[in-house]
Amino acid sequence: MTENERRRVIPIAMRAALASVAMATSLLVIKGYAAWHTGSVAMLGSLADTGLDLLASLVTLYGVKLAAEPADHDHRFGHGKAEALAALFQVVLITASAIGIAWRAVERFSAPQVNEDAGLGIGVSVLAIAATLVLLGYQRSVIRKTGSVAILADNVHYQSDVLLNVAVIAALVIDQYLGVKGADPVFGIAIAAWLAWGAFQASSQAIDMLMDKEWSEDQRDAFMEVAARQPGIRGIHDFRTRRAGSHDFAQFHMEVDADLTVREAHDIVESVEIALRRSFPKVETLIHLDPEGHEDTDNPLVEAEATPHWFGKRL
């Protein structure tokens, strides 16, 4: 990705993140009034989720802004992992909210209360669904243009909001209009469980990023296919990958004919870098050059051939 392309992509992603913040703020005010007026535990759960949406959107905005900043003297690999740290902080808040909502729902079982003005809660939920669908459509258009991982994560998060608002409508209809008592706290517990599951998933992704988890096998194979098909390569080993925020990093040892001159070997490395940059413009690649047959260590994980099947196809 060229510098000009990068400058165009970042503002688009920033606008999408700002749109998420604006919508979450508006819905937080509306749902706050509805939760207070109706007394519904399900609406309270939806309110808490919207509050967390606002926090998530602010984190996304921060992450996109931080991702736009270049590496500096103290952070040579960029600032992408700050997004994972912020996500772990968010997980703590999500878990606390889920526990609070579940506790409130259990209390409602022991001391039932009559919900008031279910029509208001339903109307607010329908409005929230409509606004969320508009935001989802806009985010998907931004993702197609930019490929932003942060906006993609925000998009997945807001997809769950549609289901939560549908649950709130169902709880209010069943509880007040159909007269099935206990439906509201049951849906409140379900929403708390949903929030806890979301917290678990978010924590897993953040921990994977902080622990430098490898790409998926499909991603690794696709990357190595491009590298292995370049002329002059005799072998590849010690292929390592990781992700930090919206940035991907890959490194490997590449073997060439031991009789090549330094310039000839360097030309092969450059051709591989150009091919990889063309196919994977968002990946920063580091290549270490080795003469054919050289062993760096007796560690089998390091010396393992990265792409024997692709070399076989090429030959």
C-alpha cells in the first residue's frame, strides 16, 4: 500500500468509527430513558450492551487512529498491540455488566415487578434495530474499500445488537401482552449470558494477539505459495507470522544457491519481496538469506521446511 493510498484509507475508516460512536451515544440516551420508564430487565440489559457498544466504538476509534501512526524509535513494530490491551480492559467491563444484569434478573424472580409501558420499550428497540442495520450497511461498504480489521470487528459486534434488540422485544411482548410472567428476567439472563460469551471471545482474540499467535493455516499457505513460486529459491524454513492490531508481520529464512554472488542473491530477495508486497500489501515481511543446505540450529521447529508441497508443484 502506497503512502497516498494509506492516507485515503485511514480517513474512511475514521469516519466509520465516528459513525459508530455517534449512533451508540444516541441509542444510549434513548434506551436509558426507556429502561428507567419501563423497569424491564431485558431493556436494562440492552442499555448495558449499548453502553459497551459505545466503549467498543471508542476503542475502535482509538485503534484506527493509533494504527495510522507510523512506527517510532521506541515502537519499531508500530503500536498495534495497544488495541489488544484496550480490548482486555473492555472485557473486564463487559463481564462486570453481565454479572450485574444476571444478578438483577435473579432478584426479579424473587420479587416480581410489573413492567410499565412496554410499547415504549418495543418502539425504542425497533428504532435501535433500524439504526443498527443502517450502520452495518455503511460499515460493510467501508470494509470493502479499506479492509480495516478494526471496523470489521466493530461490524461483527453490532450484528449481535440486532439479535439483542429482538430479544428485548420478545421479552416485553411475552411478559406484558401475553401475560407470561417471568419472561423478562429469563431474557435478561439470556442477554447476560450473551454478553459473557462475547467477553470470552474478545479476551481470546486479544490474548492471541498479545501472545503472537500464528496466522491460520490457510493464510500461511496462501502467503508461502506466492513466495515459493519465485525463481531462484531453493528452500524456505523458520516461517513465522503474527498480528498486531491491523498490521500483519511475516518472517522466514530463504535458501538460495550457495555459489551466487551477494548481488545475485539480493536480487532474488527483492523479487520475492515485490511479489509478496503485490499480493499482500498490508503484510510487513522480513527475509533472512541462507545458502542452500545451511542449518541455523538443531531446533526442529525452526529447521522445518515451510512449503514442501508448493516447491513440489513448482518443480
